[in-house]
Amino acid sequence: MRVDQFDFDLPDASIALRPALPRDSARLLVVRPGGSSPATPDDRLIRDLPELLARGDVLVVNDTRVIPARLDGFRARGEALARIEATLHKRESGDLWRAFLRPAKKLRAGETIVFALGDEKLAARVIEKGEGGEVLLGFEVAGAELDRALDRVGHMPLPPYISSKRVTDESDAADYQTLFADRPGAVAAPTASLHFTPALLAALVAKGVQIARVTLHVGAGTFLPVKAEDTDDHRMHAEWGEVSAETAGVLNAARRAGRRIVAAGTTSLRILESAASPDGALMAFSGDTSIFITPGYSFRAVDLLLTNFHLPRSTLFMLVCAFSGLQTMRDAYQHAIEAGYRFYSYGDACLLHPAAPRGAA
């Protein structure tokens, strides 16, 4: 498909720079595709979620935890120093990380970058260079020691549409983690789950909604624009994820009983679709996925999707258009802009119903 079909104009004022407080006071747009007629927008709040879901629904959340993956450093050639900014996006082994560097054009394989914050320093060697500023970094320490070093030297990796407008501060360390954050490894938050509070979670459980966990370590590639003119020419960056045998069993039992699976976020949806067999059964899964979902995709594992509002021409906007329909989502986003909804990571959310029955072509 042409990428320009997923473009839209978004005013700067619509981009949220801070989360709603309390988190469950964020707005929620319920989108029910209307077939041949336009869907009627349903303006709600996140805290209304218990009345919008049904007893027996299974809400699938991503339990990844964001690490301080943005690093500031320098490269030395003799007495000449060049500042380097790195954003880690995928761990390859105990001491190896794939990262996006700025600037990277003049950087050579074999050179060393020293990352620093105050008196703390951490060195890494450029093992190989890829396209678009991507490199493979080999750090001087590995495993848990490297994790501790990143905690000391790194910064919370806020998305560029926030970090370019304000300085990251101490509140982001908590604001950019979800209630479910448990397994370190993400360099971007699964933002739909940023809206959950203990009170909201308790209300959902009291309603009879079951909570299941999966893991997808979200990579910085999620922020990359689609530069190709056609979706067929876009390359997705791989991310590591896991669906446990226990979670797969819970979801398969729900499906057999005719109950709905609700994905909290596109990250949960993508790992579930990666683990689904052609007939929709969920299998235990552990490994990389680079699934790219565009209109025409037949969803196998998910009945409803809770998600934030996404960037124009992004793979995530393409995904929600695949789920609820291109024109439906263009109309929904236009309504959201006109109604003052807040967009992107710290913004409001929408609850999407599918454009066609699960598994329909």
C-alpha cells in the first residue's frame, strides 16, 4: 500500500508532554467500525474501562520494563573529540547491543565511544555499522555488570517528540514505566498500559476480567518513520518477546469458551499474533519477531485493542488501520484532534473494535 494513505496533519498542541494525573483520568475514545456508515465516536475515560469490557474477557498486558537506554558520550581521535548520542534498541548478547547513533556518518568500525554521566564512564567499541545510523556496540562489561553501568550512566529514553520539547527529569523515571513493568529490556514503554492504576486494575478484576501477561521488549525502531513510498519496501526492526505456555493455555481456554482476548497495546497484540497458529490457537513463543501488520492482515489472536494515538505514517498507525479499517481510523483521529484528545506516549487512548470478525478475510 502507498504510505501516504496513512498520513494526517497533527497540530503540535495535540502532543502530550506529560501524562494525565491520575493516570486513569486520561480520555478514552471507543471506536466501533460502522460498516458502510461512519462509526459514531464514543468519548469516555480510561476509568470507564471496566464497564466497557465483559466478565470473562482476558486483558493481555506487556510486562516489559524500560531501561535507561539513551547514552551521551564522545569519540576521540587524538585530541579531537566528537559528541555522540546513542539509543540502544536490541540486546544481542551479554555485552552486545544494537543502537542508533547520532551522528554516525563519520564513525568507523573499531572506534571506541566513551559514554559518561558525571564521574561515571562506560566504554563501547563499534563492532559493525549498518544503515540509518544503526551500529552494533560491544561494551567493556557484560551481563548484570553492564545493566548496573547503564543504570548509572543512561537516561530514560523518552520519544523524540517529547525529548525535543523538554528535558527528561526525575518524574519520567516513574511516569514512563507501567504498573506491570517487571522484566527489564525495553527502550520504549508499552504506552497503552501507562494508563493503569491499582484502583483501575482492582475494578477490572472485580468485574471478572482476567489479566494475562506477555513480554515484548519494545525497541527504538518503533519511533522510526516509514521512509519508503510503499509498505512492501519497509523493513521492521526485530524485537524479542515471549508468550509463556501458561499464558497461551489461559488464552486458548478463553477462546474455546467464547470469551474475548483484549490486547493492552500494539506490543501485546504483535507478540500474540506472532505466537498464533493459522487457526488462532496460541503457542508458547520465545524469540525475535519483526511482524509488520498492514491493512489486509487477518487477525487471529485478538478481539479488542486498547492503544494510544500514533504518529502519522507510522507502522503503529498502519496496524490500527488494519484492525479497525483505514477510513474508520482516519475519521476517529480527525474526531480526536477536533475534540482535543492528547496524542502519543503520554497521551490519551482508544478502545478499538475490529472492522470484521476475527479471522475474516
